[in-house]
Amino acid sequence: MSVVTLLTVMNFQQLRTGEYFRIPGMTSAYVYRKVNNSCCRLNGFLQPIQAQSLVKRLNAAEIKEFIAQQQAELISFETDCY
């Protein structure tokens, strides 16, 4: 019996505004957030995206890990500046 791990892949238009997602095939370091029906945010910058683009919505654990990484980088940056 084989075990198959399925990715929950959907179209960008299916996401709700504010949801975090990744683009399948991209490195896991790239985490986007839906802003509206035609734009997303990556590292604070707006990026255009097509409604039919395939995306993978992040679950709560992945979002928590992403936010922890962001906070750690900010703290590292702040301590490096002093």
C-alpha cells in the first residue's frame, strides 16, 4: 500500500483576501499574501498575479512558522545595527 501526499492546490481567485500562500514549484522561502483579486504581497511589495494561477494555501502551522522566521530576521537585523 502506498501513501500519497496531496497538495491542496487551487486557483488564486479561490483564496480569500488576507490568506497566505505559496506558488507550487517555488522555494518555500517565498510566502505571499492575497491583497485583492489581482495582486498579492511579497516582502511588502505588491505583485500582480493572474486569477487562474495555481497556489497552495498555507495552513496555521506554516503561517506560524513563517511569522516566527520574519520576527527572528527582524530581531537579527536590529541587533546587527547596534
